[in-house]
Amino acid sequence: MSRSKLGRVMGLGLVALLWSPWLAACQAPLPEQSPPPGTSVSSRPADSKKVILTTFTVLADMAQNVAGDKAVVESLTKPGTQIHTYEPTPSDIIRAQQADLILDNGLGLERWAQKFYGNLQGVPHITISQGVEIIPLTEGAYANQPNPHAWMSPQNALIYVENIRQALVNIDPNHARTYNQNATAYSEKIKAVDQQLRAVFEQLPPQQRTLVTCEGAFSYLTRDYGLQELYLWAVNSDQNGTPQQVRQVVDAVRAKQVPVVFCESTVSDKSQRQVAQETNSQFGGIFYVDSLTDANGPAPTYLDLLTTNLKTIQQGFQLPIQPPGAKP
């Protein structure tokens, strides 16, 4: 066993002590946990697949599309998890210590990440939003900080894919050709959805081009397609659905005569339904943003997330399901 690998194994014994805020609450010692077969860095053969851990499900799907069958990709969080307020556990640290690389979104999405990384030894991590033209939040507790939801723009997703490709090639150059080919093919699929979105939004009358959501997660998307954005709260870690937030959106929806409002899957839609009721607008349904669904849900992949949201927009605004110029 090499010195670096031995150090990482020994580091696992220190994880519990380093993560004191959570372990202090534990009444009993942690049970022994074995990593999934083939994922222990110390025991894997030199030619085994690299293990890539991502902070949430959207990034895991993107990375899997680039990695193909040449690497093992896992998400730290499960489908349906609210990433903004997630609190990692000691077992998460053990999983992360077994990884060859961790991919995160950055831009303040994983506010727990700095502390989390501080309890790991020798595991590299890459922020894959690097290169995105940042849109700052304009209100709430995190005003003037970056809006973290850059992946909601297909154009930004292409930047994510390129950063993932570079990261995988750097840690696993033997499979660079596969990663390069997969990234190119996946990017073409994202570009196709981008064109679908553009065709749909072009059907909206200018006076209706306002997207009303619960969280301000669509700033990058609305910028790219020439829409206005209106939301109840800026990020899900803010106060959600206060009377003042509801009143402001009610007044704006009335003034703009917006016909439909939406919410997201990881938060309660109660406040937005109240907006719809008070303004006589329609509640158009649920968007997927911070998490994918499981395999049986409507958004098990990132591309499904985009196209499911697209269909929700079409139905909410009562637009033709088949946009002009789209292939049947």
C-alpha cells in the first residue's frame, strides 16, 4: 500500500473526532460501515474504475453522462433532497473519503461544503460552475451573493459538462477519449433542448413573458430566453412564504396580468396556490430544480428535468405542445 493511500485509510479513523458538532449529539458510537464493493480507495486495484462523488443528483447525472461506463458516479444526496439546507452526516464523510474526486456546484449552493471538505484528507474537489457569468441575488439574506442555480440554463449546462470532462480527463487520462466523446454527444442533446425552450418561449406574447415561481431559481434561464422573473423568495434557505412575500407577488401578478404561476418540487406550494387564488391566475404545476426524481418520477435525469419543466410551461401558458419548427 502506498503512503498516500495508507494516510487516507488512517484518516477515516479521525473523521468522527473532526466532525464534532454532529458526533456530540450521538449517544452511541457509530456502527461500522463498509463501503460499496469496488469503492474503497485503499483496496481497489490500480486499474479499477474511478469513483466520482457529487453533491447532488443533477450533477451526478451530468457526470454519469460524461463518464459513461468508465467511472462510478454517485450523488451525496438522494433524489428529492433539499440541497440548500442539507446537513452532511459522519457517514457522508466516510463515503467522500473513499472517492477519487468530488464535484460541487459552488456559488453558495452547498453552504456546508467548506466545513465538509475540512474533514476530508487528500480527496480533490472541483467546482463545476467555474466560467459561468454570475447573476447576483437581489434580495433576502444572501443579497448580492451569486444565484447558485446556474444549471437551470442549458447554455450554462454546457459549461458544466466541459468542466466535468476536463476533471475526468485529468484524474483518468487513460479514458480521455471516451470522456471527450461522451461530453460531445451529451452537449448536443443539451443544445437540442435549448432550441426547444427557445421555440416555446418565442410563442409567448410579450406581455406574458414573466415566469412566476416560489424560489428565484430561474434567473439564468429567464435571462437567456428574454423573460422576466418573479418569485416569492430568493433561495430556499431564506424565509419561505411570509405574508409580505405573498403580498408582493400578488400585487405584481395583478399588475402584470400574469395568467399562471408555478412552484418547485422540493418546497411546499401552499403560498403559491394562495397567490393564484388571490389573483385569479392558474396554478400551473411543479418545476424540478434542486433535485432529480427517482427512476419512476418525471425527472430522473437532467434532460428530463428540462423537458418536464418545458411541458409544464407549455401547459400552464396553454401553448401548443409541439413548438413551431420542432421535430415530431
